[in-house]
Amino acid sequence: MSNSRTQLKGVLILLLTAFIWGTSFVSQSVGMESVQAFTFMGVRTVLGATFLVPIILVRDFFENRKLDEKQLAEKKVADKKTLKYGIMLGIVLFVATNFQQFAFYYSSAGKIAFITAMYMFFVPLVGLFFKKKIPVVVWLCIVTGFIGLYFLSFTGGGIGAVNKGDVLAFICSIFFTIQILMIEKFSPECDGIKLSCVEFYTSGIITLILMFIFEEPSMPSLKAAALPILYSGIMSCGIAYTLQIIGQKYCEATIASLLMCMESVFAVLSAAIILHEKLTGREILGCSLMFGAILISQIYDIIKSRRAENKN
């Protein structure tokens, strides 16, 4: 039972991650009405990183008091590794998030969400090059989830002509694929909160540099976008991306990508609850297909884990 429980822990954490990302989508859109792309993304990402600093300092203060000299030395070595991996992740995150943010200038939110979520396909495809076997049931769940995402995002039907924003979102999807696979590789060796903090500071500092070069941020515009930036920075960056790193320690990358695509479902549901927007038939169908795909994938994983345990 231990394997399935560990898997369940990862599933619940990543679903919470998707929920936070989905509910923060509105704040991201509202914030862009007052500030430009680099300004919004840079400030929110650095804010998310700074939110984690006191948590890390307080936790380390109490933990270090319990460690001997050898354990402290080992922790310093691990922290150096976390710094290196965090910088690498931060560069990838910088590219992914900013390409997505600039896509809003040219394309609709629905199309951007759909194209970005193509990492649900890309993650298992890349895994094939590393000889990772993806069961047929999981592939069927991915295809079903992808169809559900289409119905959820393209409420008017039809993809239509490809524009510059679609291309930017496609590039974003590729880099999110890289980020998911990198986290799967790095997270077992690192402290999740520290890795997340370094990742955000790296991405945020690069973005702020570009903000000062290409944009003209002002205090009045930042004040106007303060609440959306605070919510997006603390909840989406500081908490949700950290949960992603922690959750992926207990969940394989292909299943993780499928779970995190639920952000689109939660975005629609939160808009219906908070903004009293009615769900269309297409959106209800899309949500149902995605929920069904994830449910089946998890039932399959539990059955597979129990069979493996019975053999042992």
C-alpha cells in the first residue's frame, strides 16, 4: 500500500497546484490591464521568491540546531547543488512564463491555455527518447484529456488561423515541458522550497532587467495592479510552483503533466463560482472528459501498484 499512498500524496499536491494556478488566472489577466508583461511577470516572480525566504530561514534555524558538524557539511553540499539546479530551472521558467505572458497581446486566453497545455503530450513524447514506457491506458487518458481541454478552451469551436500569440504559446509549452522533466530529475536530490526560491529569483531578476530595458514601469501602475500581483506572486509563484516541485517527488512526469492541465478546468469553475459565469455545454463536456481521464489514470496506477506489491 505504501507505493499507492505515496502516489496519492503527489496527486493531491499537484491537484492543489492546478487549483491555485487556475484561480489565479483571473488576477493575471486583470493585472495586465495596468502594467506591461515584463513588469507584471518580474515583480510577481520576485515577490513569490521573497515570500519563501522567511520560511526557509526559520525552518533552517530550527533544523540546523539538531544537526552535527558532519550533517551540516552535507547540507552545505546539498545547498550548492540546489543553487545550481535552481538557476538552471529559473532560466527555463523565465523563457516559458514570459513567452506565455506576451502571447496575451496577440491571442485569446482560451487558445493560449490550450496550446500551453500541449506539454501534456510533449512530456510523454520526450520520455520515449529516454526509453520510458508509457502504458496504453495512460496514452488514452492523455488523448481524452487533450480532447476535453479543446472543448474547454475553444468555446466558439474551431482553432482558426494561427497568429503570433499562438506561436509564442507553443514555444512556452515546449519550455514548460523541459521544466517538468527537469523537476522530475532534480527534485529528489534537492530541498523543494529552496529549489523553488532560487528558480523564482533567477527568473524574476532576469525579467526585471528586461523590464527596465524595454518598459517604463511606474508606481501608479504598480499600485493599480497591486492586488493581482500580490495574489499571483504569493499564491501562483510562491506556493503553487513550490507545491509542483514537492508533488513531482511523488508523481511520475507524465501523470504530473496530466494533473497540472487541470488548471484550465479550475479556471473555468472558479470563474463560474466567483464571477457567476455560466458554464456552456462544451465547457461541461470538456471538464467531464478531463476529470474522467485523470480519474481513470489514477485508478489504473493504483491497480498497477497493488499488483506489483502482490508479486513481491
